Amino acid sequence: MANNTQVATTQQKKSVSDIMAMPAMVSKLNAVWGNPAIAASFSSSLISIVNGNPKLRQCDAMSVVGSAMVAATLQLQVVPTLGQCYIIPYGAKAQIQVGYLGLLQLCQRSGQFKRILAVPVHEGELVSGDEFNEDWVFDKSKKKSEKVIGYYAKFELINGFVKCAYWTVEQVDKHAQKYSQAVQKGWTSPWKTNYDEMGCKTVLKSILKYAPKSIEMVNALLFDQAAVNVNSDNADELNIDYFTPEYVDNEPAIQDATAEEVDPSADLFNSEKKGK
């Protein structure tokens, strides 16, 4: 028992760089990405992000690695400039945030969407709107300035189902103030560095609960803006099937997020499930 405790304590003190270099982690990432070169690039990007962010370096290393593992299973890159996925420090833990472009990618991969978009609406572009009938009319030729007054999101499925929503900037602000600890405390986050992207994502996410969801999308909605609690401090035992979200900066996950396109072989971090 003493030896096991000593091993766990040593594991906890390892840096993100140390953990990512462990053979077990290299093997897991290679299995997820299916290409050692892409896996190595992903690992290198993560280490660079952590090394360049003093607050991330202060976070529990396993919370950073857990967030990165979730991003990897979603096949999303964590480089901030790509807008797919972010790893953000929140006190002693890191948090994963799926970006607007990441949500779009997950939707496109599902094969269920005929059209999907989310865009900022500028002053003058909104001609008329009927929230009850979800009928908004926009005209870009009537744009008066670069001032953004709201955000519009819409999708159309292959089967013809359509859902859309328009939120004013004030509605987005109210949502951010209510659910984002980063906004409340003035911390650096995508809300501060790329507000339009977060506005588009917020409105798009509000209507995605009406869309069919792949297992990837379920996990994206489950872990988005949450700290990731891993199942073990031992890299050899990490298994995303047993990771749990801790909501430190948003509302609970969408309750009706159910998988409708499930790949039964998608146990990416543990090839042999219990009971098999």
C-alpha cells in the first residue's frame, strides 16, 4: 500500500511535458489520432501552450492532460488560433472549451446537416423578426456600421428539419454573466479575446439540443466549459469512458443530449472493455 501511495504521489508531481512523454500516453494518442505524426504534433502543441501560459503551468497537470485527451477523442486541435478547442486555466484546474469552429466540425462530420451557420448581425442588417415563429429577415446591404447587435444561428437537417435562433448582444451578455466565471471575474478567456466567436457558439449551442447527436457531439456538450476529472493519476490507467465533468464555468450539460449515431468500437483509450 505504501509503495502504491508513493507511486501516485510521484505521478501527481509530474509536469504535463513529463506525462505526455510517457510511453502509455504516446500509445493512447497514437491510437486516437491513428497517425503518430499527428499525435506527436498534438502533444507538442499542448506542451507549447502550457509552457507559454504561467497560469496553466500552475494547474494540476492531470486536469490539463484530461482536457487534452477529451479534445483528442473529439479529433479537435487545441491550438487557440484554430478556434477548435481551448484549454483554459481556472484556479488549480484546467478547463476544456469547445470552440465555435469545433462545434461546426462535429456537426459536419455527423452527415446529418444540410446547412449550418452562426454569424454576427451588424447594425441595420436585421429587417424584421418574429421569435415565436422563428422568422427573421436580414439584409446585409442595409448594414449601417461594424457594430454587432446580435448573433444568428440556423441549421437544416438532411431530412428537412430546420431550427434557428437570434440573440441580441444583451442576451448573450446576460448569459455570459450568469454562467461564465471568467466573465464575472474578468479573467482572460475566449469571451475576452474572441467575443464574436463565443457569441456565435452560444447561440448555435442553444439550438443544437434539437439536432441528432453523434457520440462525439454528446461528449463535446458534456465536457464543454468543464474541468475534467480523470479516473486515475496513473497514465497507464487513464480511460475517458470514466472521466467526469466538473462545471466550474457554465450551466450543466444539455440534459437531452443523447447519442443517435453510436460507434460501439469508440472506446479509444482502453481497447478492452470490462466484461469482454
